[in-house]
Amino acid sequence: MTVSEAAGQVGLTTYTLRWYEQEGLVEPVGRDSAGRRRYTQQDVDWLLLLTRLRRTGMPVRDMRRYAELAREGDGTLGARRRLFEQHRDRVLTRIAELEEDLKVLNYKIDVYGKMEQELC
């Protein structure tokens, strides 16, 4: 698939896809006879994983490290698992923080709703 088609499937811009490649997050993508990038489903699956990691706040340096480890093969399974465990811990901490923030928002919404009712 073309860079535009791949970008549409993963929800990124074509510029971001090219940046991911330049940053070493993605193996160099194959090209057609005219030199245009051609993405495979495997490329798209990899990009979907990267977008999830980024969306959950994984720093690009950790994403790059993960990509390097994955390229090195099965001898890095433990390191990849540890990297994901550390990231999961950060995600769970952030979720807990967001849940506390949400409680405050809900409280303020309730307070303002009651105040509005009293004024009417």
C-alpha cells in the first residue's frame, strides 16, 4: 500500500510515517519501481503498535530502543518484556492520576449543577 494508505490505516500523517522511518522506529520500507514507498500489512501492524506505545506516553527513545531490540531477535525477549513492564507501570500510574483528576471534575460539575438549581 502507498504511504497515504498506510497513514490512513494507522491514523498518522505521511510526514509522521517518514519521520518514524528516519528515527529508526521503522525498518526502511520497500519501494516500487518508481521509488515510492510501499507498505505491507506487517509494516502497518508494526506502526499500529508504535502508535499505541506513543499514545500511552512512551518516549521516542524507548520506542527506538524497543525497535532495536526487536531487530536483534529472540535473544532480547527478556529486555523487551522488561521495557514493556516498565512502561505498563508508568501507564497504570498515569491512569490512577487521571482517575483522581476525574473525581475532582465530577465533584465540581455536581457542585455547579446544584448551584444552578438553587438559582432557578
